[in-house]
Amino acid sequence: MTTRQLAPEDVSFLIGLVQRHSGIVLPPEKAYLFESRLLPVASRFGCADLRCLIDRLRTRPGTDLLEATVDAMTINETSFFRDSRPFDQLRRQILPQLLERRAAVRRLRLWSAAASTGQEAYSLAMCLEEAGERLRGWQVEILASDISVSAIAKAQKGSYSQFEVQRGVPAPLLVRHFTQNGKQWQVKPGLKKYVRFFQHNLLSPPRFSGSVDIVFLRNVLIYMDEPTRRRIVGHILSRLASDGYLFVGSTESLTGLVEGLVPVPGAHAVYQPVAAATTRATPAASRPTTANRPAETGIRRGLSSMTIGSS
Ligand SMILES: C[S@@+](CC[C@H](N)C(=O)[O-])C[C@H]1O[C@@H](n2cnc3c(N)ncnc32)[C@H](O)[C@@H]1O
């Protein structure tokens, strides 16, 4: 059975299933993807064709089959230092500010929340490495999660093809942070140690404790409808430090989507909780000294006993 032969109700069933379990809204014109992506899933689960797979999904899906079906329909396009601007903003504007504000606690936690195959998280780790001396003795952690089990498995491996590293890793950073292993480039342990990968569905609240200082939530909201985007951003805000930063994709404006977030002046596609903006606008002399308390408390609570679960 080819996609052309899929009955319209089968196409709507699959589109609905993917949306319910991931938030991803697949337009009907992308229905041709079902065949190429779901046939391998069908054969893995003992089905000879899509008809059998769809029947199984309708009658007795089970978690493994649902997870594999959704995984197969995710779009994992990514690259190292993708779009470059967010990483430049991080290096030049955001990190220096945070390093100053966290100087007393010397802890920093980042979250790549739709990490795909790991390039974004390792790019963040390379940015932190560049901070060098300024981070000596700090406790630094990058959480990196994605709904796709297969993407997270690749990310954890940290092994990339020549083509993948050429898409974004400058030669000096390649030499410094990767070792060549045949045709593959392996992320060195010195970089890997910063990143903790785990599967997580953004439709659910985060399962780790404590707050994060910077969240990269890039190029995932574009696949969602507005209520889903609002729900996901709400979950993210529940973990973002009161003076933390939320980076989204360059075309993913959050303006008007949720209350309590404002764009960071002088940056593109970076947002902060309103409380942080208010603090920024208040003259230092009249600023309450406890302005950062929620963030610091969260970090203290979270880092030593952080538990990471999958959803
Ligand atoms: C296009 S990639 C973006 C990767 C990276 N953030 C970047 O900008 O290069 C989108 C990722 O979002 C993930 N994703 C989609 N829906 C998700 C959900 N509900 N929860 C977690 N991750 C999701 C996909 O699996 C995919 O890896």
C-alpha cells in the first residue's frame, strides 16, 4: 500500500496521532512522508505494510509502537552553530551578563530543549569552553533533551560525519574538540562531560528539578499550533530562572503568545521573564537585593540532587 492509496481517514488518523503525542502538526501535503518513514517502523514491528501498521495503531498501539511512530515523523534537521547569531549573542551579550550575576554561586545550567542529534548542545558546550578562565571552578551543566529516542541516541554517541561537522564547526574548534575516527568525528570527552542527554516530550512538564539559566528552544515551535506553543512555553517558564534567558528560532516570535516574557533589548529572538526586565529598569540603588533569589534557590535545590526522567 503506498501513501497515494492511503484512505483520507487513514491520513487524518496518522496526522491526529502524531499531533496528539508530540504537538507536531503535519500538513496533509506532507502525507507522502508516511510511506518512507513508517514502512521501516512497520517492518520492525512485524507488519508487512502500512495497512497492518495503521490497524495496529488503531487497535493496540502500545507505548513502544507509538514512540517509534512519532519518532519516525519528527524533523531532526540541525547543524552545529545553526544560524550563528544566537551563539554570537550568547557569547557577546548574555554569557557576560550571567557570569557577573552568578559570580557568587558559580553555577550555570543550560537546556537545549529540542536538541535533536546533539549539535546544538555541543555548540553551547564549545561556547562555554571559550569562556575558559572566567568559568574555572564553576559548576556548569548543559541538559539536552528531545522527544526522539533515535536522535538522542545519536547525540549521546557524539559521532558525526565529515559533512555534519563541516556544517558549522570552524577548523580550530574541530581540532580542539573532536578526534577523527575513520570517516567519523568523535566529540572529545572534555566537551562531552558538560552535556547530559535524555528523552523528554515538551508537552509534559520537565521532570528534572531546579531551574535553568538559559534555554534554547529553537526551531521546534514552528511545527506546533498556537495552544501547543503556549503550553510548551509555559512548561519552559516553570523552570527558567527569574533572570534567565529563552532563545527561540529566528522566525519564532513569542510576542503576544504568553504573558510574562519580554524580548531582550539589543538581541534577536531572545526573551526574559518580565521580572528580570523590571529589575533591569530599576536603578541599582533602589533594587531589592533578593532579586535573583528564585533562580539561586532553584539551582541550589537542583544541581546536587538532579533527577532526569523520560516522559
Ligand atoms: C528541527 S529540529 C531543531 C533542532 C535544534 N533545536 C536546532 O535548532 O537545530 C526539531 C526537533 O524538535 C523535536 N521535537 C518535536 N516535537 C517535540 C516534542 N513534543 N518534545 C520534544 N522534542 C520535540 C524533534 O524531534 C526535532 O529533533
